[in-house]
Amino acid sequence: MDQSEKDAGTIAALVIRMEESRLPRARRLQERVIAGETLSDSDISFLKRVHDDYRDNQALIMRNPDYSHLMASFIDLYAEIIDRGFENEKAR
């Protein structure tokens, strides 16, 4: 199996996980922080896992630039959640 085949399998698994698990949870978090809520320890752990996964898969993304826009969109969403959560925490 060559690298492109391995990459395709890994990317497929990552996209499924994003669509079925991470994106729905991130959207719920986004709604909560927009409503003025703060992030719980569980929320922060989730966001850290997402960040760690992104960091661990950067080489994969660099080898497959067609997916970089998708990843950037997710990272922007998570950054918005973190920024709003931080602002909400400061406001309390």
C-alpha cells in the first residue's frame, strides 16, 4: 500500500469523525458560547483533543492540500468557540 492509499483511508476516517461527532458537538458549543455560557472542563478537553489531532495530522494535510480548506474551516470554528468562551469567562 503506497502513501496516497494510506492517506485516503486516514482522511476518510477523519472526515467521518468530523461530520458525525466533532462538528455537531462544536456547533452545540458555538450556540452555547454565543448565548453567553462559559466552557466546561469537558468542553475544554474536547477542544484540546481536536487541536492535538489537527497537530498530529498536519503532515497528512500538507500532503493532501485539497483538504486544507476543510480543516481551516473547522479550525476557524473552534477558534471562534474558544475566543467567545474566553470572553464569556472574563465577563463573569
